Amino acid sequence: MPAKRYTVVIANRSNGALRRLTINLRPVLMMVVGVTVLPPLLIGVSLKWSARAQIDQLRAANDVLQVENGSYRAATGELTTQIQSLEDVISDLGARASLDPAAAHAIQRLPAVVKSRAAGGSTEPGTEPDAALSNVLAASLFSPEDTFPILRGVLQGLENRLRFVKGDVERREALAASTPTIWPTHGWLTGTFGGRSDPFTGEPGYHQGLDISTEKGQPVYATADGTVESSSYTGDYGNLIILRHGFGLVTRYGHLSAFGVKPGQDVKRGDIIGYVGSTGRSTGAHLHYEILANDRHINPLQLLTQPANR
């Protein structure tokens, strides 16, 4: 079918000239369609490819985030495990800090100068575990950059607490071990601490310890952990053992019949260090026992709370 043609007549009114223009309809229609339809089509195709590219980028980013989240969970899990481990250690130390009632009573009766030597410094302020873990839970809502510093801060705070708690517990344990709490031998009390008449002259005097009468040869026990400072014959004391226990505490054991330890030897509470005798200025078999705190005599009765054994 031949294409339709149209003639357009253009007249110039000023001079009456006419111009004729013949138009083939098909090419014109194709041009109009191209101008009106092709641009939107190209835009649609462009948008499709752009969206597909963005989706691919999002998928790639999601894969990266999944890997990062896995590392994040692993890192936070490791830090949380360390924190829990530190809290367990602190709890154990807290249990160790619970002293035997008799030992705690004896420590309370010590002079203030002795207890001050065992006192630790003030604990560094830090985040308490409950509040710290609450911060961790809250931080989990934020990015790893926000959470990790909080977790590390909690860990550091607990480590500081552990160091101070451990130091306090160790000092208390050392003081408890150094505090004389057991009777130095089995027997009966025949001389108390303080003013009394001299057994030889009858004149008023001052007794610096306890006299415990018993049979000759009965074992004498160290009343606290310590080190043998001396074991020798010493004037009125006869055979005398001096133990130094730390924190300014010293014990003396006089009138012994024999020694069981040597100078420089470490002993534990309840170890046999010698045997009851009547050497030196003595009226019969007995043990003379003294406690000194910071070079001053104190009444042993205020500390001795347990029998003479381990």
C-alpha cells in the first residue's frame, strides 16, 4: 500500500506568493513516536540497571556486615568471659576474707598501731559489676566502636578491684597468721599479767606476761606463724626463745628445759619450739610467756582464744 502524502500550502499575504510542501506521513509519525516514547524508555532502562547495581552493593555490604557482626560477637563474648572470670576470683577472695571468729576477735583486740600496719590503702573508685554489666547490655544497642571501650573499661575496673581486694585479703591473712591466738602449752595459770608480788622477795612488782605451770618436758608451741629471732640462755629468763611474727608482734617463751628450734628458722602456729623447764630465775617447772606489740608488752589473755595445739 503506497504511503499517504500530504501537501501543505503556505501563502505570503504581502506579495501573494505560494509555497507547497509535500509530507510523507509515515516518517513523520515515526519521528513523533521516537521523540515522545524513546526518552522514557531509556530512563526506565537506566533506572533498572541503577537499582540492580544498588541491590548488588547492598548484598555485598550485608555480607561484610555479617562477617563483622560475627567478629563483634566473638570479641564481646571473649571480653565478657574475662569479666566473669575476674568476678569469680573476687568472690573467692571475698570468701577467703571471712576469718575464723576466734581469729577475728583476737585481731580486734590488737593495739591500733599493729592493725594500722595491716591496713591497706583506699580502694580505687571503679564501676561496680552490676552497674558495669548494665552498661554493657545498654552498649549492645550501639556500634562496636561504642561497646568495646565500655567493655574494656569494665575489665580494667574489675582488674583494679581484684588487685586491691587481693592485697587487702593477703594482708588480713598475714595479720591473722601473725596474731598469737593459741595457748603456748598445756597447764594451769599461776601468774597473770600486771602488778603482783615478786615470788622471791615479796616486794611489789610488775609481771610482763603469763606463768603457765605444768610438768617439766611438756611441749611448748609457737602461738603464731613467725621466725625464730633467738634461742639462747638469757639471764632471769633462763633458756629463752623469741619469735618475731611481723606487724610489730613478738612472743617470748622462757625457763625452757630444751630448745626445739634454731635462730632464723620459720615456724607455723602449733609447731613445737621447745619444752617446759625451770631454768633461770624460776621457782618450779613452768613456762613464762610474753607478747609484745611494737616493743610494748600487752596482756596475752586478751588474744589467747584457742587450746595449745594446731
